[in-house]
Amino acid sequence: MTVTLADVAARARVSPATVSRVLNGNYPVAASTRERVLRAVDELDYVLNGPASSLAAATSDLIGVLVNDIADPFFGIMASAAQSAIGESASGRGGGEKLAVVCNTGGSPARELTYLTLLQRQRAAAVILMGGSLEDPGHLAATAGKLAKLAEAGTRVVLCGRPPVVGDANAAALVFDNRAGARRLTGHLLDLGHRRIGYAAGPADRTTTRHRLEGHREALAEAGVAEGPTVHGAYDRQAGYEATAELLARDPDLTAVVAANDTVALGVCAALRERGLSIPGDVSVAGFDDLPFSVDAVPALTTVRLPLHDAGVRAGRLAMGTEEPPPGGRPETVAAELVVRGSTTTPRR
């Protein structure tokens, strides 16, 4: 049953006019009253119609693209590719153009839910969620609820590099095979003869981190090699720099470090050089994602290539409805490819 403005007013114990003032922000309202109204909005999951309110069953020309950090090349490549694909379907003025808006969550689960609510209010034609998700049951349930309401209202929901959870049945999902990629990467180091391998992991509460770490551990277990130290941090250069100090403190005889991604790997390399260690002579370093700069690092990074641009293009076409979603409502696994370059070699110690 549709929640009305009157329902919110009754829950907040104010007049409908007061609710309208709070939501529109066009009239001063006491802070305590405003808080009561907003709490009622959240509790009832009330959605204020945007400009298309007179067309309750219609969607707008808006497509929301949610990313963790648009400054991160991982997200920037996918978002740019998606936006290009969204524009390629337009046929000129009035010919089905859509406005793609990138929503930068900064890794905040609350911000992610807020953007989904705003896109729901605007009756977005589609929503694309990019990258791994937070592994918190409450947040996952809340997100699934928001996505279900969007889908019910006619919004296409696309997950790009984000594994679906229970409740995401209406989403078209393209999932990176992070486990297999990580397994191949660590297997490469093991094949070279490395047995003391440290891991500079991403945030512990992210699906991408867990899946890549699981693949790493699977390769070690298959080879009968004991797991080395693991340090969690952000997906940035500074985290790799700081993780390296702790990894070496735990095991000064490490011969290889696997990084959560290529950006983290740059921080690992900087920290190793600062300590007078050569790459790969003393310590081999491997990244993940095959971001554009990885081939220009010195030495070039051994990494795992994810087809970020292609995945972004497909996500954009799925959002536009110009490409059929994976059959049977099942997620489609996007393969990861091992790329061997100069930052890894046979250990000499």
C-alpha cells in the first residue's frame, strides 16, 4: 500500500503542511519537529514524488551510477564507459536521451541508501551500482529493500562488479571473478618458488576484499603452504605503504607481497624501496585490476586484469535496455586474467 503524506503527518504528530515544509525545505521548522518528521519518513519509507509525480507509473530520463570513489580509476573507468554506452543509444533531440548522474558514496553505507532514496523519488529510469558492497546484514537488507522498490516502480537495476544478495532477484548482475583471479595470481608466485607471501588486503568488511583473500588462501592451501601475514587497510596507496611496514615487522623474510589492488601495490613498492629492498630482486610485488598505470610502474606490475571498460559498457546498455540481461535472472561471471610483468620473479633468498 502506498504511503501518503498524511500517513507521515499522523506518525510524526504534525500537520500535512508541516511535513511538506520539512520535505521541501521552503519554510523554517523547529529542529525537533524536523527530526520527528524525518524519522517518520524513514520508518514508513515514504517517497516524495519528484517532477514526474503526475505520471505515477512513468520513469524519468535520469540514470544513477553509484560508485565508491570516482577518483579511483577502478570506478572512473567503469563509470565513464557506462555513461558513453548510455549516450550511444540516443538518436538526437527527443530521441531517448538519458541523463547519467554519478553518485559518489565515499564508501558510506548511509550515503548509498540516501542516493537510492533520491533516485527513487526522481523515478530514475535505471540505477547502476558499481564495485563491491559492505558486508553488513542490516545494510544489505536495507539496500535490497530499496532496490526492490525501485524495480517495482519500473526502474532497471544493474549491479556491475557487485555480487547480488537475497532480495536482488530483479537486478541484472555482472560479477567479477575475484576469487579465481586471486587464486591464479598467488599460484603464479607459488610456481616461482615463493613460500613466504604477505598480503596487503583491502577493507575487511567489503565483498571484494573477502573474495580476493579467499582466492589467495585457496591457492596456498592447495599448495600446502602456510599463510603469511595479512594486513587490512583502504584501497589506496597510503594503505599499501603502511601495510608493508607491518607485514615486514611480522615476517622480515617475506619474499613476495600481494596487494589488494594496483594502487595499494604502488604504496607497497614505495615502502620496500624506502627500506633499501629491490623489486623484484628482494621482494616480488603483485597487484590487482590492471589499472592503466600498472604497465608504466617501474618495474611494471604483475596483476590481474579485469575488463573494467567492457563491464561498464555492458552495464550502461543493460541500464538502457539495449542489451538483454543474463538469462534466468542469474548473475553473469566476468572472467579475470592473470598478467605477468616484471614485478615478480623467482625468489633469491
